[in-house]
Amino acid sequence: MAKVITITSGKGGVGKTTSTANLGTALAMLGKKVIVVDADIGLRNLDVVLGLENRIVYDLVDVIEGNCRLRQALIKDKHNGELYLLPAAQTKDKDAVSQDEMVELVDQLRSEADYVIIDSPAGIESGFKNAIAGADDIIIVTTPEVSAVRDADRIIGLCEAAGKGHPRLIINRLRPKMVRSGEMMSVEDLLQILAIDLIGIIPDDEAVITATNRGEVLVLDKNSKTGKYYMDIARRITGESIKIDPIEDNPSLMERLSGMFQGKR
Amino acid sequence: MTEYITIKGARGGLRLHILDTCEWTDAFVALQKQLTDGAALLQGMKLSLDLGHRELSPQALDELHNVMRNYQTDPVDILSESRTVRAEARTMGFIAKPPMPKSTTVEVEQTSTVMTRNVRSGQIVRHHGDVLLLGDVNAGAEVIASGSVMVFGRVRGVIHAGAMGDRSAVICAIELSATQLRIADLRARAPEDQGQKIPEIACIEDTHIAVHAWHEYRR
């Protein structure tokens, strides 16, 4: 029976889809059978990020409306035979699916994989509610920005109200240099506000943009540090206990010099 | 001064008992004032009006119905000993019941409550009485109480103490970085610069809300 994990955030553009694609791929690389589900009906992008757009025939709404069988709608990933995508419909909207239908669909998926990862739409309306309805676990993605943290806090409250236990947190797009200079909220600041367990930190990395545009995911690149951070999160999902290290980068010469004068470092 | 309105916490809401031995006009004016003063607290709560033994004309009930509809979107229960008042109230869309026998109702005056939780963005805690919260009140969250609010944690949201008009209510917290503080009918905004992170207490002094360090506060 699969474990169902929903990736959500409240605010848009913080990296839900990128995280879903990377974690799905990483889990598949660990030998798990994974289905990633795009629950953002009407605004699908998980297929684009995975580079599977041109293979879509049927989608999630087709399955729910009975236009096709579930297995017909599952698209096998081009890199990894253990990873499947259930794409969202692009021509419908969020009202095309009800919470009960979503729970039923998720239950069908459970017998097909080890992990089902659902990419939630932004917002707190029906699309979000559908995405968490069938989830066993919830992972919240946020960036170190006040607005994203505020929305994450709201989402945590809603998840708790929906009886979804203790969500875990991915902090995305951290810039260690800005944190050091006090221009960006630190991991500690975020955890103090949100008061939930951290499952991983991802640095701000331009390679994410180029990879996304090419329909590749970073975990496939063995030299990518960011890919390795995603792989660590995937291992933590499978139950391995891996220490969460602070994101390293090399402080610039100026920073080191000023640090020396202040008697630090 | 005659207390026309007594407020009691009932299970899951509030019961407003309206004195039934005075002139209706006096009681009605007092009720409207109470609703205005306590709007922040009352609007989110299930209310019932206990009219006791008072007989009310259909016109007076209709007036009451209009007033309640303006203050409250939820239907209000009418409790009355009088069968005619109950029947008339039902035709207007009130839910009308005889007041429950005293022995079976769990009625309390203002009570204190202790909560162990974080109040997160978008969540509102309402309570008739004092609130003692072990946890944080995050930005975008609200705590509204008719009494004082004490927070063993950080406050970054909005706190409204004395929400029924009690100007002696206070707000205190281990870290008081609230976006806005309200006590009774007054409000205060946090200064733009990050305040000192020490335990503080806010109370009304004359015509404004003052915030003091905990150890400097003398009553």
C-alpha cells in the first residue's frame, strides 16, 4: 500500500512542482515505485517540468469521469521506469473534481505504487482541499520570505483543522550569504514562527531554472548539489535518518576579511 | 445602575439574559449598546437571547429581529417563558425555546480558559472571559476576549482584550510584537522599529493604550 504525500504551500511560485518532480524522481531512483499526481487542474505544469507534455493522452479528470482506465492515464517517465505521472486536465477547472472523487482516486492509486506524491495548486480553495483530502502526510514548501511564511502558517492551520497531523517543512531558495548578512530570514527564524518539523533545506540555485526549462530534474545530475539535497529529503521520506546540515557555500573574500576584523570565523 | 443585560457563557456560545422586570425600551437600548460594544467578540459566537417572563408585542419582536440581523449573520435563539412570544418569534424565523431548567444548564459567568496551541494565520480564538495561551499568536491570527489575554509565547498577530467594553483588561506576552493591540474601544499599532524582545504588558492609561516592560508595571 502506497504512502500518499501532498506537497503544498499556500503561496504560488515557491517550488511545489519542482519539489514534487525532484522528490518523485529521487524516490524512483531509490527503487521505489512512485506515482506523481498533478492536482493543479486547469494550470498543469508537472508534465512540463518532467518533460512528458507530449505524451499526455488521458488525464486525472478523464479517470474520474470514467473516460479511461486509471492505467491508461499513467505516463511512464522517460528516465526512470519506476516513476509515473498522472497529469491534470488543462481544459477543465478545479470544480471538475470533488473531494470524495479525489479520495476515491487516491485510494485506487495506493495499490499501484509505494509512494503517491500529489502536487497541490496554490491557494486555500477547493483545489487545495482536494489535494490534501486523501493525503497521509503533508509537506509544506516555503521560501524565506515574509509573505510565503505567512501563507505557510495559514496552510499549516488548515491542515491541522483537516486532521492531517503534523506537516513537515521544506525551506526552498535559501541564500546563505543573505542570511549571514541579516537580509534574509534564517532557518531558525522560520522554524520559530512555523513550529513544525523540518525535512530539508534547498539552496537558491539557478540550475533549477535551466533544468526546468529543459524538462529535466536536478536529482538526475550527479554533480548537482541541489539534486543531492533533494535526494536527502527523499531518503528522509523513506524513513532514513539523515542529519539536516546547514547549506554551505563559500563565503567571499570580503566576508571572510570582515569576519576576521569582527573576531568571528 | 440597573444591569439590564447579563451575559453568561452557555455550551458553545453566549446567552444574553435580558432583565424582564424593567421597561422594554430601556432593556432594548441597553441590548443595542452591548451588541455595539462587543461586536468583535459577539459576531463570531452562537447567541441566544433569554427574555424570561417578559411578554413582547409582535412589533417589538420584529424590531428585535431586525437589530439582531444587523449584528449577526447566524440565526439567534430566543428563550422565553411565554408561549405566545415563542410562537410569534418562530413566525419571524427565530428558533424559540423555553429557557432550560436551571439545574440542567451549565452556566458560567466569565471564565478563564487555558489553551495550549499556536494560533496560526487565519485562525481566530474567541472567548468570554480571560484567555491564557501557552503558544504563539502568529501574524494574521486574532485572539478576541471579553477579559484579559495572557500569552506565554510570541504575539505577532492581533489581540483584542476587553472586547465587551472592559477597559481594565490587559494584554501581556513574553514577546509582544503584535501588529495591532485592542483593548475595549481603543487600538494601538506596533511601532515600525522592532521593539525590544522582553516580556511586556499593555493596558489602558487614560485615553490610550500604554505598553510597559513586565518588571516596570505597577498597578
